[in-house]
Amino acid sequence: MGLKEDLKEMQRGTSLIFANDLSGAELVFKTGMDKACEQQNFQETGTSSILNQNGFESKLPVDIESKLKKYRFYTGSAAANNSIVNGEHTQSNGTPLPDEGKDLRGAFAALYALVSMAKGITSLASEELDECERRLGIAEELTIKGEDWIGKTVLRGIISLSLGVVQIAQHSFVKGVYNILKSWFWIRHLNEGAVNFDGPEKDIVRSSALCALAMFNILLSLLPSPLLKTASFVIGVEGNRDEGLRMLEDCWREKGVLSPYAALALVVYYVDTKTLIGERQTKEDFESCDEIFRWAEYYHPNSVFFSLIKADLAACRHNIPLARQITDAIAPHIEELTALVWVLNYKRGIFALADLEFTKAAQCFEKSLQLNEESGIESNVPFLAMYAALCYLIVADHENVIEHDKQLSELGDLQDHDISDEEDTFFVEDQIGYDFEDDEDLSNEETMDSARAAAHAEEMLALVGKYKKEPRKSWGRQDRWAFDLHKKYENGCDRMWPLLDMVECMTLRMRCSKWMNDEEAEQLMKLVTTEENERPNVGPDEKIRVRAYFAEILLRRGQHRNSLAWCDAGLKMQKELSWEGAFYGAVPMLHYIRAVNMMQTDRIFEARATLSEIETYGKGYWLYKNLMFKVTVLMKDMDQQMSDKFSHLVVKPGYGNSASIVITKEDFDRIESINVVHRCKNEEPEVLLIVWEWLCERFDISFAAFFRPDDGSDIVFVQNIDRHETTEGPVAGRYSPTKPGTLQLEWDNRYSFLRSKGINFALSTTHRPKSYLQKSS
């Protein structure tokens, strides 16, 4: 096969992936990968040293190598496989490369690995992710055996980066971050030659380089703060998310080999990643997604990968019926893809939960786990079974939970008319989710009474218990969560609360509480509140969780005042928590939600002070991994806004530092010109006002503010604070001068012998009506 044919085959294989023909794509890439392997007697049974030793096959620059040896992820290095013989580029068997192009076997192998990566990331099945690791190892070995050229550098970077992504998806954060950092050894060269490459292999080289650089920048920018500091130390860069997104867009629009992957990565970022890390989605995000989906529908119609994200986009717009319609439309196109059919049913379950249809959700989760078991895939079965069990238990409990006319009135907003007991029952069943006529796959299911729902729940819990007994180290975090929760339910603990545990899943894992419309969100909160008041043995540990989930639900709906009220109510309970309640981590979660609320309402100093509280709780609570990425992103956004809006100074130990603003006669003249207009209109005159706000980044600092008139009259002391703690929040002040002079802010750190103090501050002038001073005094 010549170069042109190779590139065409790569394009064809990629198109097959997004036409849902994964087997056909694998055959294309495997054929390209194997075309010369028979001559070299290359055996696929070998695994790359990148997997066995986590080391490098080629000599690193001394500075990077020495830093990596200090980095605890580093475990050694392996010898390089030199593929230059007598100064000429050769294949691994010593034969010269064809004149018409480069050896692209490694590229085929990398694309072959990306097929299993696509399946593994979408399904989060550990078996698929393990297979992806194996294939990446083969791609690494084939690439090493190839000649040294810029394409080889690109592939080494992509392979190491992809391996890191797969390992993070398996919650192997140490290995994953190590391989992402390791990829920099090759990726750092791509801007020099690969991005501007203009040879016949441009379609694969430039496309791959843009994709690799983009993903590296985005992934690095999302690392938690401790890992980011390590990355900065080892490789000297921190990652630029905006630059990464720009490169992804270029890669997509140029229609190279990896164009569909870049398009998919963009919509995944805008729809899922931003939700995961707690960022708000913008109108521009949705418009970009709409453009990409129109492109995908033209070039890759009915692609399951694009359709699944498109359904999520509809849900983000609170259009659950459209989301369900999209998933139903792609179902006939993926009947043979069992690994993805279960994902489709899982999505259906989540959408049902967003509509508070618990029975339908339970049946979707149960069907999803059955598909996994039929395919011999055990990962994900435990957590799907636990989801189904919780939903069934909610249905079994509903008669006890919603039995009063008052609660029915609240749920359905039925105050304006009377309904019979029969209508009451129908209404409750509709809210719990008994109507399956709109779903062909589930329409043959009978309406469940409490006894049948309880029996199904027992069956699902037994399934979780069965898998819990199997000795296996590779269970994912979701499955391990199911095993931990199963302990409470198998022993019949009196503190079982299926609805609360399901709301946790909806809020923190599935995030479908964000997709609900306001009426359904209110119904869910009222249902939980009713159970909280009526269930026995609901203590502070459960109550603080309720307040944390409510605060999160309201935050994502932009109801900042209500969200903050629930945060404050929850934080007041932290001293009442048991050891188990403190270990869960609801208090750090409440501080995070409080900080986001303040950030989104332009109270940035208060947000910073609140966020600093999270550090005091360390890493030993259960929700830490759920929060660490969100806190990192929020801190970066906060730092960016603070650098844009505020000034920064450092107060060294044993010294002071200051900032000042000068008020001149011209400032008073401008206020007088404004007041001339006010007097003509019989309006209240305004006065000149100096305003300031500041926050100490860590520890404490003393502060004073005073005004020194230019005419030599007495200094006016405005503010004097002794050792203000960062945890006490920001300090704000104002002063209305009556004559020219200088307003000075002074921070005093003379009592400290070791610690410098960072100060972020804003100091400016404005004008306000005289009555403003009286109202705010």
C-alpha cells in the first residue's frame, strides 16, 4: 500500500467509527498496522515498556530527567530502539523505507487503539479500557521501531497522552498524570515542525499535532492544584485551556484525519466537562455545539458518539422530551454495539430520573446491566444494580411517603380544585413514573405496586452483594461506591434513606438534577423535605446532606439567594456531625457551593475567603475527589478575575506596605459640574466617594486607612484593624473627602518573622447621592 492509499484508509477507518461500524474500523486499522509486521515477525503478545515500567525509551534532556527522578511517579527508564542505520532511515528489519512516504504502521496502531478508547471512555467499562492500554502498548512499540521523523514525535506524544487519559478514566490518577506529563517530552516539539508540516503526510501529521497540543493544554489546565504545581516544576508549563480549545477547533475545521475526534472533544467539553467541573454553560457554548452537530449530521449521520452528547445538550436546555427522542432515534443504528447499547439505556434511565419517573429509571438501569452481563462485562454492573435498587425502593416507599392530601397538593399544585382518592393515586403514580406507553422497550412492563417494587429491589441488592464477593482489584470508583452503600442496605440499617441516596447520585454523579425544569426540581425538594420530616432516625448527618444537595440544585438554576440560605443552614450543623458525617465531606461541599454563588454574584473577595476554608479539611473526606477538580477550576477562574479587576502587593515579614489614591481639585470640579445638572432638575446632589476592598490571601494582617489633607490640617483616621484573619472574609471601606488630599491604605506585617502576606485590593473613586452615606452608615 502506498502513502496515498494509507491516508485514504485512515480517513475511511475514522469515518467507519463515526458511522457506528467499529468492527469495520478496527479491521481497517488492524490491516494497516499488520501490513509489514509479518516481515518483522512482530508479536502482539508483547506489551510496551510504557505500560510495564512507566519509563522512557529514549534519552531525556538532563533537566527534565533529573526532575522526573524526584517526581515519585517515576520508576525507571528503558533503552531506545534506534531505527537509524548508517545514517539512513530504515524499517526495523533493516530494509530502507519506500521513497514515496514514511512508515505509518504506528499511526495505524494508534488509530486502532483509539477505537477501543472511544468505546472505553463512552462506556467506562474497565475491560475496554484495559484493552485500550494493551493496544496503546502495541502502538508504542511499532512507533519506536519506525524511522525518526516528525510524525514519530507526534505519535509518541499522542500515545503517552492517550494512555494518561485512559488511566485517569480508570481512576489511576498517579499513573495518568505521570503519562500526561511524560507526553510533554514529545509534544513540546510539535509547535516547531508538526503544526506547520507541509509534506504529503500533512493530513495525519498536522491533524494529530493540533489534537495532541489541544488535549495536553486542556488536560493540564484542569489538574488539581498540587498536581499542577508538580507539572509546573517538571515541565515548566501549566496549560492554556483557551489555546487548547482554539487548536481543537482548527483541527476540526481543517478536516484532517482526526477532525471528527476534535469535533467530538469540543462538544464533550462544552456539554459534559463544563458541567462536571461546575462551570456555567454560555449561549456561545450552545451555539458552537449546534454548529458542530449540524456538521456531524451531514458528514456522520446517526453517529452514536455525537448523538449521545447531542441528547445531553438537549437535556442541558431542559428539553428532556427531545433528549429522549434523540436516544430513541439512534437505537436502531447501534443494535450490534452491545458495549454502547447499555450506555444508551443508562442515558434513558437518567432522563427518566430528570422527569422523576423512578420506575422507568429503575427498569432502564436494570436492562443496561443485563446487557453488560450478556456481553461478559462485569464492570459497571454493581453500580447500575444499586441505582436500580434505590429507584425500586423509592417506588416501594412512596405510599408511606406521600399519603397526605397536603403533600399531594404541594407536589401537583392542585390547591385550586378537589380530586377524588382515585385521582390522587393516579397523580402520585404519574409523578413516581408508572406510565410507560411512550417507550416501546418498556411498554410491556406492568405497573408496579409496592410489594413488587420491593422484590425487585431485593433482587438488585443481591446482585450487588454477589459481585462484592468477587476478588477483583479493577473495580471502578462507581462500583466501589455501590459496594460501600450495599453494607447499609444489606443489614437493614435503620438509617437507610433510598430517596436521599438517589438525590446524591442525581446531583453529584449523573448531574441530571441540573436538567430538570423548575417545577420538577421543586417537586423533588418537597418530596425530600416531606421524608425528612416523617422518616424516623433522620439525624444531623442526613440533614446536612439534604442542605448540600438543595444548595447545589438551586445554584445550578441561578437561585443564588436561596442556595446561599441552604448553605448557611447546613454549615450551622457541622458541630453536630458524627465522625461518619464529617468523613462524608458535606461541609467542604457547602463551602464550595457558597464560593461559586459568591463568584457568580461578583462577590469575589468573599468567594476567595470561603474557598480557602476548604483547604482546612485536607484530603481525607469521601467527596474530596468529587470536589478537587471543581475547586481547581474555580480557583483559576477566580485568580484570573482578580488579576483583571484587582491589584496585588506582597507584605514581607517584619515590614509594611501601602497603596494610595490622590484626590485633586479637578475631582471636586467634576462632581460640581454633575451637581449643576442635578440642581437644575431639582435632584439630590452627589458627593465624591473613595471606596476600597481587600483580602489577605492567607493567615492574618493588620490594616489602617487614613486621609491626609493637602492643606496640612489634621489626618483623618478612617479604619484601623488589628490582625484580620483571612477566614473572616474581605474588608471593605469608604470615605467621602471634603478637600484635596491623599487616602492611604497601609498593611502591617511587622509582627511576623517568617511569613509574607499577599494582598489583593481595589481602590477607586466614585460619586453617590448624599443620602447614600446616611443609608450605608
